[in-house]
Amino acid sequence: MGLQQGFRGGIGHYNTELVSVAGIIGIFNISILLVLLYVYWNSYKEFKSRFIMGILIFIVLLLIQNILFTGFIFLISGFKGQGMGIPLFITNIIQFVGLSIFLKISWE
């Protein structure tokens, strides 16, 4: 039983650090989404394409989700339960890589 408590304590500390890193990555995701919003808004003003409007709606919804999610991490201290650090970290890293690729392609 003592070993289990020690193990849980270790995970709890590790979890808090990963959740904080996931929150910082969330801020980077919000930044990328704001740049994408700017790029696609300018494209929409020029071309008035329904496809670009669809991308804008997608970006806005993803931006709202990221603002709420990251705000929940930092302002309400959410997602700090045992075992939440790794899923949050992995989810935000995957999203960061995907958004970075999307930004690189969009910027060209």
C-alpha cells in the first residue's frame, strides 16, 4: 500500500507539470489559429469563396475550443486529476504539429 501511494504521488507531481506544459502549448495553438484566421480572412475578402468561409468557420470553432480549454487549465485549474497530464500533453502536441503544418501550407 505504501508503494502505491508513493507511485500515485509521483504521478500527481508529474501530471501537474505536464498539464502546465500542455497549457503553454495551448497558448501556441491559439496563436497559430489567430494567424490562420488573419490569413484566411484576407483570402476571403479577396475571393469570397464558400470553401474559404468553411475554413474560417472551422478555425473560429477550433479557436473557441482552445481558448476555453486553455483557460480552463490556467484560470480554473482544471484537468489536474490523476492521469490527465499525458492525454492533455499528447492532444495539444498533435494539434500543434497539425496546425503548424496547416499554417506553413497556408502561408505559401
